[in-house]
Amino acid sequence: MSVYTRVEADDLCTLLADYAVGELEDFTGISAGITNTNYFVGTSLGRWVLTLFEQVDETELPFFMQLMDHLAGHGVPCAHPVARNDGGFLSRVRGRPAALVYRLNGASVESPGPEHCRSLGGVVAEMHRAVASFTPVQRNARSLDWIASAAERLDGVMAADEHALLADEIAFQQRATDTLYADLPTAVVHADLFRDNVLFDQARVSGLIDFYYACRDYLLFDLAIICNDWAFDDAEHYCPAQWQAFMNAYVRRRTPDEAERAAWPAMLRAAALRFWASRLIDAHFPMSGEVVHIKDPAPFKRLLLAHRADAPALMPQ
């Protein structure tokens, strides 16, 4: 949630005229995150988040709005788009497609404990159950094909030994796609459920946010992304108590099958590869903007190497 496009009060007053949310009182840019421009917006009737989409294909945006609306309608605590006076969800601000979303209560937790992971496990399982009735389909914008294209751009830009590791892991994942992943269950997944995209009220999840990488993919991929962030501390040390708590809550609502258990070590590598590659692109080819937050790719390289050596189990004992 960086700020690439500067928004002025006049822009917001023009925007808010299309919504029944009251008059503008205050607004401030949000610097966390890396992809879109985001502002907190306060009005006489509530608190909202405005997102200006900087990199997303505009034709794909209705999918994200429908998904958030669907999940909220099924009781999943998540960001919910505000409908305009004409019933639509999308607007334009400074030439960018934009959406106004209800601002949820709570805050993200930098160092989650087992109690946070337990709450998250139950919510993610409910999300994975709710998407069973969601029929729209969306491609994965950071698919293995995208990663392979990113590797081509990075050839000669990054260190040769690192690029060799990147190429080797891509080759492994291409083989796994036809073998280990062939029978895995798929559905629409969040695909970016890091700590800063989950809000808590005390130790209870109060909201999931930033669904703008959501796509149809393996449910196991969602779990691997979560494990790589929530079950490892900032020094990349595995925290089994956190993952045990998450999975204990998750399996009460959805139990991974045998194919998922077999594919788990490779999927942990796939999730680490995806974010290593995307952060490498952001670091070497940054977008310009007023406030740009670029995250270090190195932790995901180290995580990938750790998983290649010895990945933790999907179902801790």
C-alpha cells in the first residue's frame, strides 16, 4: 500500500459525491505495502480506505470487487467495497481506476503468537469453504510463467549464482506442476495473506484485506504463503507452535487431502519463489511514486534455500 499518485482534497470531494458516505473530513496516505496507492479517508459518516490501482489490468477489477462482496456476504471478516450511488463499485481518481472500501477495525500484528495463528486458521478455512460457491475465474498475475519472464528480465542484473538458483527452482516447479500438483484442489485464493494484510482485535481476526492478487490457484498455495510468513519469525526461524495452532483450527473446517500433504514441501518452495521473484523485480525495476515501499527480497531467497534443504511438515505432530 504505497502512495504512487498524490490525491488532493478536491479529488476526494468529487469522488465522494458519487457515494452516500457523507462529507470529507480528513485523509492521509498509507505507506505500507508495495503495489497500489492507498489513502485512509474520513467522512462525516464513517472511515474508509481508498485504493487507486496502479498495476492491475482494469478489466480484472470487477472480479476483486465481486469476491470481497461474496466473502463478506458469507460471514468472512474482510474488506468490503462500498457501492456507488449507481450500484457500481469502481470509480476513477486522477485517471486511475479506484475503489472505496469499508475501513475495518483492528490492526495488524508484527509478531503473531499461537493465539493469533489459531484465529487466522479458522478464518482462512471459512474463506476456503466460502469460495466453493464463487464461480468467477481470475488468472494468477504472478504465475510460474510470470516468474519465468521475470527471471529473463533479471538475467545479467542480479548475481550469476543467484540467477542460477532462480532458474533451477523454476525448472523444479515446472516439473512439479505436471506431477505433484496435478491432482491438487483449486479455488479462488487470497494469494497474499501476509501479516500486514490481516487485522486483529485483541487476538481475534477482525478483517482480511488487500485481495488484489486473488486468483484461482491451489488452496495449498494459500497455505504455503501463510506458513512462510506466519510460522517463521523475522530471522527466518521456524516457529512450530504458530503453525500447529493455525493448522489445528484450519482442519476443524477443512482437512487437506493426501495429494496436498505430498505436495507440501514443493509448495512451500513455490510460495517462497513467487515472492523472491516479485521482490527482485520491485528492487531492480522500481516504480516511481511519492512514497514507494520496496521490500527486501533476500529473506525469501533464504527461505527458499531452507525449504530446499528441509521443509517443515504440513501437519505438525
